[in-house]
Amino acid sequence: MRKILIKNIKGLVQAGEEIPMVLRGAEMADVPLISDAFLALEDGFVVAYGPMSELQGIDDWRDLELIDAEGKYVLPAFCDSHTHTVFARSREEEFVDRINGLTYEDIALKGGGILNSARRLAEMSEDELFDQAMQRIHQLMKYGTGAIEIKSGYGLSVEAEIKMLRVVKRLKENAPIVVKATFLGAHAFPREFKADHRGYIELIKNEMLPKIAEEGLADYIDVFCERNYFSVDEMEEILLEGKKYGLVPKVHVNQFSALGGVAKAVELGALSVDHLEEITDEDIEALKNSNCMPTILPSCSHFLGIPFGDARKMISAGLPVALASDFNPGSTPSGNLGFVWSLACVKMKLTPEEALNALTVNAAYAMGLSESHGKIALGRKTPILMTKQLPSLAYIPYAFGDMHIERIIV
Ligand code: NIG
Ligand code: FE
């Protein structure tokens, strides 16, 4: 048995037996913290924690790893509930095009963007995609990511979508952290279906979905609901078909325009609605009293220079909010959730505590991991982060761009 005792922890964060599955509105402001604490793990399971004064004598030192966390914080690892971590190549030439005045939409209309990534992915082998994605996951773990959702959507053909999802399946089996898979065949209309939306939707429904279900390749189904991409009606048709195979909706909506996709996704039982750079009062009404997690992706806003999601408005309305990276080669070439934490504070005016809850408790919910991730409680196998020596927890989002995580324990 692998036993770990972390002692002298400056602040043990989000450890408790009463932390709810979802934190809504004003509840997001509080993060429990035990000063001068210890945490004991056995084979990754939390077996004891509390103030150092309550630490019992240790009677069996065999196989015990003792960690002194003097001056350091210990917290649950972040959950990244929205990423596109499997991709073939970076797209910095589009970044330069945008610096020179083109918009993300201009680039997509020229055949760049998602279609650019799809052309490259078609040429790359499954093994190479797997190796690259695994390297990325290891890098993201250093930044504190302890669970990750990964979407397809750079395939856009039966063959390539299946290839992507097989890569995600191999990542699930081999990565040190939990991986969830989302089928995003409806990410963009491929060139040959530009004038034949019906044809592509039929391909998704009749060929992609049955194969994906047969091989058990996805947990969730996503659609990019946006002008020039998929309409609300098209999203509904695809999500309904996915639900027949047991895939839960988790969608891209309101990145550039509010088309009514939020209410429709909520109606269809979506676990989360993601992006929300644009939000209407109707969207907020639809989210009230629902089980759907609004998820905001501030690194995407930062990189594309588009508005930041109005998390304050959502929290004031009593809604929960989750944060995720959106790591992908086009709109967000960074999966660093420490940076997301900082952006959420600086640009969205979340307090450090609200943003942390959005990256842990609420993010775990947004990827179906509430039972295991996002908080430290007895009997749970939760990945744990230990920081470097820090003056305070708020120092993490404050001193942006620095690396504050010393170690992740998975
Ligand atoms: O979430 N907006 C849709 N999909 C991705 C970007 C994809 C890309 O540009 O490659 C996103 O931002
Ligand atoms: Fe995305």
C-alpha cells in the first residue's frame, strides 16, 4: 500500500464532509481552509485530515512517504471540463493573421480555423496523435489539472472522428488522470458539405453516432451552436440523436452570438453550456432552477480579444459558474488553469475563492466527476495539489504567469 502523510500544511483547502456538489450564487464565495493541517492518503484515498493538533501518533511507518508542507497550501487538483487536447498542429500563422487585422470569423470563412486543423489531423496517424496528446496531458498536470475532458471535432469525417475518439479512449486507459470523451462531430461543416448541411447532419446521425456508440467511444455529445456553424434547430436534432445512444449534451453556445441555444440545451438536459461570452436575460432565466452548469472560458476571450463572460451577472442571479481552459490550437493555445484563475479574477471580477470553486467543485460537476474530484473528503480518491511556499492562497491568481504548483499527487 502506498501511504502519504502531508504534515505542517499552511492551509488545507476545500477539505470537508459537507461541501455540496454544486456551489451556486453567494455560496461560491466561501472556500473552507484548515490552517496548520495534515492530510493522510492511502493508495490515493483520503483516510484522515485535520489540524496538526489532531494528528495521532503513527504506528506503522512502513511504505510511508512523509511530506513536510511548511509554508505551502494543499488543495484538490483543478478539473478541466472543456478542452480540445487532441490536435495535429499549432496554428500560429492564424494568430499572426489576427494581429494583422483579420478576425477569427474571417479566417474561418477563408477555410482556415477548424477546417485547417481537420486537414492536418486527417494526415496524422493515430499513434502520433496519441503521443502528442499524452505529452500535453503531462504538461497540463504540472499546471495543476487533475482531470480532463477532451473533444473530437477536428475529424469531420467518419474515419477521422473515430480516429480522434479512439485516441481519447487510449488516453483514458493510459493517462495518470481521469479523461472524459466528448463527440463533437458538429464542430463545423466540412468543405464538401458547405452547401449541404442536411448531408453532413445525416452523416453524423447515420454513420458517426452508431459507430461511436458501438465502440463506446464517448461520454458526451457537443455541437458548436453559432452563426456560420450549427443553428439551434440543427443542434437540437443532433443532440436528440446523441441522447438515443446515451450521450449527455455538453455544448458550445454563445461564443459570438446569443441565438437561443442556451434555453434549448437546458431543455435537452445539457450537463453544461460552455463559452457564454454573450449572454441574454432569457439565457439566465433558462439556467435558473436547472441542473446545467454555465461554463466560462476566459483564456479564449483573452486570446481572441472577445468579451469575457459575465460571471458576476450569473452569480448575482444565483447561478453556479464553472471555469475551463478550452485548450485548442485555434482560439486558446494554453491549457494553464492557473492563468484561467488569474483571468477570472482580473477580467471577470471573481474573487480568488469564487474562481477556485469554479475550477474545482463546479468544474468536477461539469464533467460528471462530483463523486471523486473537486474537493478533499474522506474515502475519496481525489488528485491533490501542493503549492510552493506562498504568502496566501490569493497569491496564486495575483502573481499571474508564475508557476505556483510544486507537485500534483494522483
Ligand atoms: O471552443 N469555437 C469552437 N471551437 C473551439 C475553437 C476551435 C478552433 O479554432 O480550432 C473553441 O473555441
Ligand atoms: Fe471549445
